[in-house]
Amino acid sequence: MVYIFKKIKSLLYKLYVFVYIKVNNLKVINYLHIGKTGGTAIREAFGDKSWSGFFVKRHKHSVILRDIKDGEKIIFAVRDPVSRFVSAFNSRLREGLPKYFNPWTEDEKKVFSLFKTPQELAISISSDNDDIRNKAIMAMKSCSLVKTFYWDWFENEEYLNSRKDDILFVFRQEKLSEDFDFFVRKFLPGSKVGLPEDDVLRHKTPDGYNTSLSEEAVNNLKKWYKRDYEFLEFIQKLGLLKND
């Protein structure tokens, strides 16, 4: 019953967006939401309004680049993969609270019964103990958000390169306020739109959660997310990241 209600709600929202865009003759910008890159703040900022003749479609995590029609403009945000891991781990640890509430999956119940902090999981990837190492690898592959990679949204270099002209802007989570202001000035001139200041609306990790990592843990994560770092290098070469 809950699933049916959510499905109906989603369909009604899509219908509303379609009609709103058509009636107001708006151009569309698609926001691809890569988890733990500042996306909630960006989604909250744009809302369901038009800005300087544009409407920003705020897609769910499940929507990937191939789901967007060729020729439609796209924006998304990125973040250092190690920092993204820490944020993702702590977000799932608290089940998305206080902004959301997404209960643990059965796999995640196992993950958080074994690993209480990002450090505990990251350091265990290289454990000499086979059982601990295997459980850590299982956790990395089964914990939502943690298990995702940038290429999950963009497939591969060849396909991303074929769509590079559709990518309007890439935000950097580390400089989100600066990049957001730049984006609005350049593409939505005159629009009075800004990022939310409230920590809950921004889905910021509350105080009290462990975010520290040892050097070995960082190295483990850099190896694990090697392809993510290659992704960042690739979009840099394509000229999609803003240079300071």
C-alpha cells in the first residue's frame, strides 16, 4: 500500500512538472543527484520554481545520465571520494536523520553491527585477518551510498565524452557556496536563489559523529575509489570543472 501511494505521488509530481514547464514555456536543466555531494542543499535551493526562464528538474539518486534525453542540459556535483565516503557512512549510520528517515536494509544492519565509525570500516579493508577483511569488503559493497561510484551515473569515458556538451556545470562540494553563486550569476542572471543556511535542510552531518581517518584508512579508501579519482581527472580534462 505504501509503495502504491509513493508511486502515485511520484507520477502526480511528474505530471505537475510537465504541465508547469509547458504552460510557462520554460527551458529545462536536469540536476543529477549523486549522493553526498551537496545535492540536498542544491535541490532545496531550486525547489519547484522557475528561475530566469529555466526549471531545474531535481532527479532522484536512481536517475543516471542515460536517462536524460540527448541535448537536454545537465548539472551535478562532485566531492573528494574519501570525504564522500565519510559523509555517506555517517548518513547511513543515522538512517538519513534528521532530514530524512530511510531505515537500514538487512545488509546495513549487519554492517553497523560490525563497524561503528568510518575509520573502523576503512581500516578493516586491509586487515590481516581474513574474516575482518572480508566483512569490510562486504560492507563496502552493500551499504547504500558507500557502495556507489561516480561511473554508476555516467557509465564510462566514451559515453560521458559523447554527452559532454550537455553538461552545463559541475559543482564542487568543497566550494559549493562559491560555485553556486557563480552558476546563478552566469546562467540564471537576476534570480534571487541561494543555498539554504539551515543544517537540516542542507542534510549536513550533525555534530558528534566521528569523521577522523588514519593515514592507512585514507590510503585504503583511495585504492577502493580509484575509479572515482579517475572520473574526477577525466571531467577535469574535459574542461567540465571550474578553474579558480
